[in-house]
Amino acid sequence: MTLDSPIDWSNIVPKKVSVRVNGHFTSVSLEQPFLDILKAVAQKKGQSLALMITDIDNKKPQTISLSASLRLYALHSILTQQF
């Protein structure tokens, strides 16, 4: 998707994703485009998605939800061209 391309609104509905973080299962609600970005970043880093999410969870402020942190991380990755 580029800035010029239309948004596929059918792909925007948040999905519940179950992931193991620090040894415990939790779920996050993410739209598919954010999930795709996170998977691509994890692959580029040679990490599993779960390990990358655990790293993000350990570094984020406790006042920010994990879902919001993952969206911000995905946005940061795009803006800094990390994938």
C-alpha cells in the first residue's frame, strides 16, 4: 500500500491475536496491516514475532497498552525504514 493507493477497508477490522509474552499467553487486537508490518520487521531481524513482541512489551511504559505499543512500533519501523 502506498499513499496513492486506495485503502482496502475490508482488511482494517481488528483481529485478536494470541501471543506468548514473558511465558504467559495474552491477546492483542491489531488490524492486519499492522500485523503484516510487525511480521516483516521480525523476519528481517531474524526473530520470531513472539520474541519481538516480548521485547516491545518489556520496554514500553506500563501506561501504554500492548496493542497501542505494537501499532506505534510498526509506524516507527515504517518511518525509519527498518524493513
